[in-house]
Amino acid sequence: MLIGRKKHEENGSDDGHYYISISDLMTSLLFIFILILSYVMLSFVKKEDELSNEIKKIEQNIEYRGELLQNFKEELLGKDISVEIDKENGNMRLKSDLLFKSGSADISIEGKRQIGEIAKLFMLKLIDEKYKIAIDTVFIEGHTDSIPIRVSNSCRDLWSNKELSAQRAINTYSEMQVATDHEINNLKNIKNKHLLSYSGYADNRQLCNEMQIEKNATVEEFDMCKSKNRRIEFYFTVNTPDTKKMKEKISD
């Protein structure tokens, strides 16, 4: 009987240790799970905060860009230069009828004055740290109406609107260089890349749809539509996050 009782006690003692071990194991696993869950949640919150901060930076840059364009408009108006600005998209437009003769890329005397004043404002405003951080590139864009031109050129027999718009953009940039003794070439963004660039779009980016308005408009209205499309446009792009780095942060 003693032997049996001893065996029973020994068996009972072993079972107790077994159940205690399982309980400890489950508690440990639960603790580890809570730690992992907490880590994942903290990581998610951290990444969400990082993305939120980047969005705030973009919004701030857009706000500074709009402020910059408004400053340009007001100061140029004081110099008898009328520009149209689009704060939302980052554009400043200058009618090319005052800058160039029809079918020509040669800048008029008045055009040189206006472009010179704009260039000086670039040098004054775009060295401001907040605008330097906000603006990535300023594209100088040449735009024409849809009426085909046939103009002789020393380099080619004929120019198209595409070539004319591109040359007008190039000549605008060159005049900005002259007006600032080429100092404008030193303007760079926070990535240490040149701030200014140029391109020509002919009539591919119309502000007024000439084909559509021609059907029902008077001659004066149609001419006004074409005039609106003939322009030099300064397109200010804002700095955005490095997408490669952002992807790496998200995937970590």
C-alpha cells in the first residue's frame, strides 16, 4: 500500500510539474506575441508618421510656391509687366506677342526689358532658403498657336511651330543670362542641380481650344483664343520625397 501510495504521489507530482510547464510556456508565448504585436504596431505608426511628415512637406512646398508666384505677380506689376499666375499648378505666364514678332524667335526691345526684370527677380527671390527648399525646377516653356508657320532659317529651310516654340524658350533663357551677367546659371536647387531648364511645345498644350472655339466664335474671339495660347510660361515644380528611399522605409 505504501508503495502504491508513493507511486500515486510521484505520478501526481509529475503531472503537476507538467501542467505548470505548459502554463509557463503558454504565458511566455503570449508575452512574445504581445511584444511582436507591439513592435509591428509601433513600426506601422512610425511609418505612418513618416509618410504624414512627407505629405506635410509637399503641402508646405506648394504653399511656398504659391506665395512666390504671388510675389512675382505683384512686384512685376509695379514694373509695368503683366503676368498671369496659376498657384495651384505652379505656372507664371507671359504673353509672347509683346516679346516676339509673328513667326520670329528674336526678342523685341520691350521683351528684353520684361525678361530682364523677371531674371533679376529670380536672382532676388530664389536664393531665399524656403523657396530654395520648395522649388525643384523652373521650366521655361515656349508655346504657340495652331496656325502653321513657314519661316526660312539659316540652319534649316523651314521652321515649324515646334522649332519656333523651342527657340523662343532658349532665347528667353539666354536673355535671362545676359540680364544677370550669367549669374542666373548659379541658381541651383537643394539637390545641387541647375534650377532652370527649357523646352518648346508648339500648340500641344493649349490654354484655349482653338479648334473647338473656331466653330462658333467671331473672328475677334478666335484671335483672342490664339493670342492666349501664344506665350512663354515659367513652370515651377516643387521638391518631392525620394520615392526610392520612401519605398525602402515602407518595406523595412
